[in-house]
Amino acid sequence: MTSLSGIELADRLNADCHCVSLDSARLAAELERVSPGFHDEVMAGRPHLFAASAAFVSAEHVRRMARLVGAVERVVALPAYREHVLAYAPEVARHRTAARGVFLGYDFHLGSGLGNSGPQLIEINTNAGGGLLNALLARAQKACCDDVEALLPGDLGGDTPEHLFLDMFRAEWRAFAHSVGICAALGRVAIVDEAPLTQYLHPEFVLFQRLFERAGIMAVICNPRELAFRDGALWYGAARIDLVYNRLTDFALEAPANAALRDAWLADAAVVTPHPRAHALYADKRNLVALSDAELLAAWGVDAETRATLAAKIPCTELVLPEKADDLWARRKRLFFKPAAGYGSKAAYRGDKITRRVFDEVLAGTYIAQALVPPSSRTLRVDETEVELKLDLRNYVYAGHVQLIAARLWQGQTTNFRTPGGGFAPVLTVPQGET
């Protein structure tokens, strides 16, 4: 009998367990509870939204990711850090608010091959999508083999992700209401995105609407143009909005269509969450330059343990500057280039795939270059053929606490939902094991 560490066992399961753990009938039933025909509506235009199997992650790697989240929170709390990042943030981000910002997404790669260094933070996102979809997906898994049966979660009681998410929005409202002297409970929510009906994750907006409504909270899904700021309040028609669940990717609310929302944010007329300040403090990719700079962190008084955690789990990140062009081009195959305000892998490039023309465009923009950390992999059987998919991990985080971990499986240069067999996948945590 050979003893395997949890890390080794997770790697073996990701490579060798080709079982289909998704219970399609149960998933359909969960979606049909929203409204008749909702399952067909979701899946017709999104055939690769959900992967057919789970991904496996060791308990040790889960702990390491949580330690990194804690380390980042300690740095973000420092006045010196905030002064540093707000100096290059849009003016609107300097507005203070008591709301923390919902759904931070800490995205990790585990590295590939023998001797990989464990979880590496690739980026932090605000308005990280998929949390509620992944909560539903986790319930639609079946024990397809003994290994999977041993790892499926048991009865979570009241501490389901849905319960945690609802409490998170209520916490945002309580903090905001206390700061502006409001005593009422959260009553009306607007889930806001540009052209929400056409968004790929529109089904999640509907799930959130139902979650709020079941809790006795009115909820609407709308375009920001449908909101009005008047008489010191934010309105959707005749309904005064208490809280906006902001799914926009205009992180500074600069577009004319978002004027009412911007005005309400600056006037503290409603909770806007996540908000421009949260994006500036966490999600601007330039922040990773500071978080991976040991000397700068030491100068700010960051303790040695926190600095060591950040150094071990954040790949070296640097600003892309025209004067560094020759050096960056020479090292490009070991780098990944990302726009400072990027999201969803848009306009992001692996250095070994970049052309000189695109590199010149990167130099002219506001970009960071990050040491390349290849993703780990998950092997599945798709149409009777074994297929190796790339795997990354998203930690959904609020107030420094990890609420849920989900995986995304894909093929290609960057994360996508276009890969047969790929999509969101639940994460099963592997303890120390034996075979």
C-alpha cells in the first residue's frame, strides 16, 4: 500500500478519473424550479456552460489559497497601499463607502508538471460571475465511482452558498444603512448590466432575482439606462432602489449610459456593489505589481510572514513601459500580458503567441506583464475520446472569507466557454489519502 499526499491524489484523480459526475436530470430539475422551460433556455445557447465532471483539489491547496486571500486583505487595509493604488485610479474610486463590494474573484492556476509550486494568484476580479450557477451545479453531482462518492459534500444545512450569498448582500445593506442613518431593512434590489438579456450569464441574473424574491426582497433585472437619479434617490420607474448588484464591466461608471448609477454612487443614494473603489483596491491589474514587490511591501511595514505568503503565491508582475520594450520582447515567451482594467481574458495575450504588431499595441496601452504560470489540467472523456482540458480555480470571496471554490475547464489560449466537455465544474476537496 502506497501512501499518497492529498496533492498527489488530486493530481491522479484529475488525470485518471474520467467519470461523468454531472446528474443531468437533477440539473434540469433545479433549473426548471425557476420557471418552466428555463433549462432549455439556459442550455440552448450555452452548451458548454457546465462541464460533465468535477475537478479535484487538495485540502492543502485550498488552505494555501485561503492564506493568500488573508495576506492580500492585510495589505489592502494599509493606508500606504490605498494611497499608492488610488493614485492611479479614476477619481470616482476615491469616494468612500461602508459597503465592501460583493463577489471578489481570486483566480488561481496550480501550475503543471512535476514540482509545480502550488496555487498561484493570476488575478483578482470584482463582480466575479458564476457563483450562484456553481452553487446549483454542485448540487447536481452524483457518485459515479467510490472516489467521487467519498468527496461529495454532505448536508450543508443552512450554510449553503445561496444562504451565504444572501447574507452577504444583507451585510452590504446593513453597513451602508448604518453609515447614512437608515433603519429600514433591505427592500428593493436592481441587478444591473448592459443589455442583460444578451449577456452570456443572464441565467444567473434570473437565479439571483429568484433568490432575492424568496427572501421577500423585490428584485428587477435592468439596463442602467432604465435607472434614474432624482430627489436624492435612485429609481427604477416608481420603485426606489436600495441596492444595485452591479454586473457592469465599466468599472469606473464612466459611460454616459451609467450616469444615473454614478451619480447615485457618489451621493450615497443607494448601495452599489461591487463598486469603483473595490475595483481600484483589488482588481486593477497594476496592483499585482505592488503585491509582488517585496521591497515595497517591507517599506510599508508589511510583516515578514505576509510578505512570504505573497511572494510564494503571486507571480512576479511588472508594468509594461515603452522604455522596457526590447527587454520585454526578449522575455515574452515567459510572460503573460494583461490590460490593467481587463476582465474575462479580453485583450490578454500569452507572450509565446503574441505578434510584433499586437506587442506594439500592448506597449501603447496600459498593461502589466506577469510571469507565465501554466494551468494544471483535467482529463475527461468527450465523445469516447480522452481530452486534456486546462483548469483554473476561482475563489468567491467576501470580507476576506472564501464562500465557494469553483473550477473552469477549457482549451485555448485563455479561459472560455467554447470547449466541448468544458465549462464551470464543481471542486471536490481531496484530503490525505491512501491507495
